[in-house]
Amino acid sequence: MNIEKIIESMTLIITTYSLKILAALAVYIIGKWISLKASNILGKILEKKQVDPILLNFLKNMSYYTLLILVVIAAAGQLGVNTTSFLTIVGAAGLAIGLALKDSLSNFASGVMLVLFRPFREGDVVTAAGTTGKVTSLAIFNTTLTTPDNQRVIVPNSAITANIITNITANTTRRIDMVIGIGYNDDIAKAKAIMMRLIEADSRILKEPAPTVALVELADSSVNLNVRPWVKTEDYWPVRSDLTEKIKITFDEEGISIPYPQQDVHLFSEEAQKLTSV
């Protein structure tokens, strides 16, 4: 009699839990399929709105896993798990993880801002968080820069958004700003004419905006002239280097000096001071 009761109880348990397991599996399989379809639909909508691919993929994956977590909770409910307690545990765990990963979450929020507002794009040369380099990768948590000497620098996105961002190559043209000093005894008009001639001879220097050469300062050791030609952004450094070299060579040939800072030191003996005072 006891054996029959045991068998009957086991049959009831197996039947009951088999149905629950089947129901949980059905909820999980169907729910996972719906989650995948919903995330794909969201991806297509965002793609039509021309949302940035980085943000698009992130939102698509985030929506999928969020829905999948809800599906798992629903499936657990079919097995008789107390979902209220389960949600409380998940919430507490999420809060603890959030506090532990606050820096990462800050980088994530900054990454979303960079993707949305786009102060720079891959391939731009920028100065960000005190580092100058070419943007080779923009991700949700960090940005990778390649410096002029070919070092790879990975910068947290929060450090970028917390500081000034200078996009050096955002515009197609740049102005070269040079200060050239000549001696006080040199001919200012001649020096200006020489530099303007060198500027006009370089085909890489743009006609518009027009280049300028103007006296800017009467310094301690030199008369300083501002030299400001405009070039295409990619020609900035080659033109600056070439023009500086040509100015130096031509000034030497034309007898125009480029003075270096100097000080006049006057020495007086004590006897001379006494004679002067008398």
C-alpha cells in the first residue's frame, strides 16, 4: 500500500513538474524568438533614421538582453519560482554592480554623448584629455588615438568629455601662424616683401583667404612680424616647415638678421661709484 502511494505521488510530481518544465521551455523559446525579432526590428528602425552604427548595435543588443532577462524571469515563474523575490535579488545585484562599476558607467554615458553629438569621427586628428593623435577607434567605453610617433593611446570617454576637445582636422583649411623676428636695424619693408614673395611662390598656399605679413610687436631684442598664410589642412606641417626654412635661407642671403634674445650687463666698480657720488 505504501509503495502504491509512493508511486502515485511520484507520478503526480513528475506529471506536474513535467508540465511546468514544458511550459517554462515554451515561454523561454517563444520569448527568445520574440526578443530577437523585436531587437532586429528596432535595429532596422534606427538604421532608417541613420543612427550611428556604434550606438545602433549597442541599443540593439541592449534591447535584446533586456527582453531576454524578462523572458527568463517569466520562465522561472512557470516553474513556481517567486518572481517578486527574484526581481528584488536582481535589483539589489544590479545596484551593487552599478556602484562597483560607476567609472565604467560614466565612460558609457560619455561614449553615448560622443556618438550622439559627434565632436570628432574616426580619422580626425584631435587633442583630447591632453593627448594629440589620430582617432582610430571610437567605442562606447573608450577612444583609441594614434599619436604622431605611432603610439596607441586608449583614452576613457569620461576623460574626453570632461575636458576641452580640439578637432584639428575638422575643417578643410588651416591658417599657419608664425612670428618672425628681425633686427631693429633691418629694413622692415624689405623683410615683408621677401616673405610675401616666398608665400606667393608656394603653390600649396591658398590665394583665398589672402595671406598676411604684418608687424605685430616691438620686442626686447627684435621687431616681430606675423606671417599668416592659409593652406589645406593636410598641407599644414609640410608648408610650415618649408616656409620657415626658406625664410631663414633667404634672409641670410639678403643680409636680414634674425636676432636671438640678449641682455646688456653693465659692471661698475666701487671706486667708480664713489667718484660718481663725489
